[in-house]
Amino acid sequence: MTNNAVSQQQDQRPLTGMFRSQESAEQAYNSLRERGYTDEEINVMMSDKTRDSYYGEGRPETELGSKALEGTGAGAAIGGTLGAIIGGVAAIGTNVILPGLGLVVAGPLVAALVGAGAGGLTGGLAGALIGWGIPEEHAKVYESGIKDGGTVIGVRPRSDEDSDYFEKEWKNYHGESIYR
């Protein structure tokens, strides 16, 4: 990606959506991958219970499942000490398990979450989403939806064309509360 493309992408508002089934989350995630987006650009947020239900032992392997399970055996849990851990977690691109919140978060939003001190503090996920540019009312809907078994997927689209494309695709995949 050129410096101009990176700058353009950073100027784009985030696009996020809630997906209530494994199939719809997989379709949304795959739409991003098929359009050339990398794991370093895609945010995935779900509860650890949802992760275990969708991608636990004995389940078929998928790209999204691999992303959701990444780092779980390596103990990427974030607790009370955040400072030294975030650099390593961000560098290796793994997900973060926030035990106090029961969340699994993968993607660039990890840095915002950990930087906000979300290791069990109130407002962790909603605060990080708000800091990423999501309005408070959407952040609260997403936080509630994740607790109810949903998966939130987010990205900073590279262009308005990509934003339009993903919004349409995600609606076809039964995405809810799509924000752009």
C-alpha cells in the first residue's frame, strides 16, 4: 500500500457492523479479505463464549476462526499490567482476551482498547469504540450485542467505493447496526 493510500484510509471513517450468526460474521469477514484487506486492517470483537461456541474444539477451521483463536494458547490475556504487553501484542498482531470483560478483540482496535486501560475497567469496549470514531449510541449497541453472542466487525475502508460495497454486502449478510 502506498503512503497516499495509507493516508487516504486513515482519513476514512470506520465501517462497523454487528453479525448475530457465525455464518453472517464469516461472510462479512470474507468480503473484506476478498477485497484485499489484511488481518492488520480488520477488527473483530466477540465474547470469549461466542468464540468458544463458534470456533472451539471439533469445529471446522475457518480464516475468521483462526483470527479469533490466535494467541489463546499463548496467554494473550490482558489483566492489571498493560504497559509492556501492548507493544508486544501489537507487534505480533495477536488478539487480546480481556478476562474481566469476557471479550476477544483482534485487529488494530486492540491498541485502542489496551491503551484505554480496558483490562476490567468500566466502559472499556464502548470507550475504545468511541475513541475509534464510533458514536456512543452505536458503541453501546455493539457492546450489548457482543454480550448477547454477536460479533462486531470493523474496518477503515480504503475508499468511498469500498465503503459502499461493504455496506451493501453486509446488509445482504444480515448485518445489523451498520455504521459508517
